[in-house]
Amino acid sequence: MADLKEQRVCIKFCFLLGKTATETVTMLREAFKEEALSQARVYEWFSWFKSGDMSLEDQPQSGRPSTSRNDENIQKIRDAIMFDHRRTVSELEALTGVSWSSCQ
């Protein structure tokens, strides 16, 4: 797959030249063929550039990062399993305080 950052540079170049998002999509499809970014992604990048965010880096993702999957919690679960491997997931949750759904 074509480097996404390379395509972002092309999008920014077209934006700075005053090309429209539609023109940019057409040029990307011509240059990158089936590896071109989707029309939605091009419009999204144009929107960020119009709002003044000229960075080519990925935008921060929404959502809460996983804080349960860390070395300490992994060791707690591992120790509880090694002590008695017949414990159920519910018992491990109660014993260690680490919920099953937070480790998905």
C-alpha cells in the first residue's frame, strides 16, 4: 500500500495550490490507483487544513485508552491462574479486581 503520509503531503500540496477536494481526489486516484485514499479521507484532511491544522500527523483518536492491560495486572492474573488453574473468569475478576471487559 502506498505510504499514507506521502498521500497526505500530496493533499496538502493541492490544498495550498487552491485545488478543490474533488480535484484532489481525482488526481490521487490517477496517481495512486486503487491505493489512493478514499474520498471521505481526502475531504476530512481538507477540512483540517481549512480549520488551520496544517499538521500531517494522525489526529488524536477519541475514546479512553486501556489502562487495565499493564504488567502489574497481567502478573496478578497469571499468579492467580497458576495458584489454581480451575478458577473461572468471574472468580479471577473478584480475586484480582481486574474486570474481564477492561482487558479486551
